[in-house]
Amino acid sequence: MSPPQKPFKTFRQTRLFGLFGTPVSQSLSPLMQNAAFAHAGVDAVCLAFDAPDIQKGISAMRALGMGGGSVTMPHKTAAAALADDLDGPAKAVGAVNTIVNRNGILRGHNTDIPGALAALGEKTSIRGKSAAVIGAGGAAAAMVFGIMEAGGRVTILNRSVQRGEALARRLGADFLPLGEMEAGAFDIVANATPAGMAPDIESMPIPANSLKKGMTVMDAVYHPLKTRLIRTAEKAGCRVVDGAAMFVFQGAAQFELWTGLKPPVAVMRRAVLTALGVSGGER
């Protein structure tokens, strides 16, 4: 469970932003964005809204004149069809995780793309590397698009062949059924599924023998911070990128779109890591 946030003051002109998804109880997005707003002196607040029906959530965003919103599982693809306009990357991947309200026009963006690239870029180069992206949802589409744009070669691995092949065709990637991944076949492995997320913390999207020393393994799951995939990859001698890295970087890009200000990345990272129980908010 996320720790309670410190009380914040709201005023008549306070801008409201929201996190929309289901479930949202474990998300640290509001905590992270509110820490950034407070640090930057922005009169705004981000609240979590459990929204089984994203169409109603988007309608509420419009009706309430909200400044924008963050969209999480399982609505990233559906939100792309509900926004008034999409930027180029969001249109290409067909998924939205960020909405900005400008004078009643809701524009969709996908900050998972720069978030994934920034997180990977801390541990490895991408150009010329082979990458396996596990999953076929909105986060997977963002990873595939970003890695390919950065010069990587991508194979999508997914349990549902139909969904995986459809995403691969749309983005120009290769596809393999999830069970056919060969050990050490890729330079980079990125998990974009909920496998390993609390409370199912012993779940893992691929077998341990798929991981070999020298690979870079990234997990989009950040709760827990050390997923079973990350722990297993560390033991195998892989470079690892935990879910908090991508989460913070995508949130920083989101903050910049919402406010037009340079994001306080260190503040956002500290808020997230402290909430996850990392001593001093640093790792």
C-alpha cells in the first residue's frame, strides 16, 4: 500500500490533474507529481481516479476543465481513440498515457516512449542491439516504437499470438510466441506486462534460463522495485533497469507537458524511491 501523502492546500485557481485506470490504489503517480508541483511552486494537484470506463473518465476531464491526465492500465490504447488529437509518436503507437487539456482540446501524448529510452540509456546503448519486448499492450507498443526509433531491432514476445502479431505488423517488428524465446538470443529484454506486480510477486514473464550474462533486462513493473525478473537477471549477471527508472522518466516528461516547466527529476525519483522503502530515496 502506498504511504499517505502529506496534506496539500488547494485554492480557487488550483489546476486539477488526474490518474485514470483500474486499479490505481498502488500507483505512485499522484505522489510523484504532487512532489514535483510542490517543488516547482505550481498551484496544481494530481488525484487518482479508479475508472473502469475510461470514456467516462475522459468525459469528466473535459467537463471539469481539468488540466490533463495520466492514463494507466488497461486504458492506454482506448484513450488514444478518445482524445481530440494525438502527437506523432502517440499516433504511431496507438496508445496514450498523457493527456493535456488546452482550451477544451484534449491532446494525447505517449511519454512511455522517452521514459523507456531514458531508462535504458542509463545502462546500455540501443543502436544496433537486438531487443525482445514482452507484451502487446500500450506500454509494449511504446517500448517497441522507441527502441526501433533509436536504432534497435525488436522482436515482440506475447502469449496471445493474434495480438502480438498484430502489433508487430503495425510497428514493423518481428514476432515470436512467448514460449519460443531462446536463451541469450537478445541483447535487451524488456517486460511490459504486469507479471511480477504485487500481489503476484513470484510471477515472471519468461523462464530464468532465458537470461544470460551480459544482457540488459528492464522491467516496467516498479511495485515491488525488485521484481522476480530483476532479481533473477541480477543473479545471471545481467545489467538491470528496474521499473522505477522508466516510471520516473515518463512522469518527468508528463510534468513538462502539463506545466511547460523543466521537471525536477531528482525530486520525483526521491519521492518514488522513498515510497518504495528505499532508504534516503536513493539507490
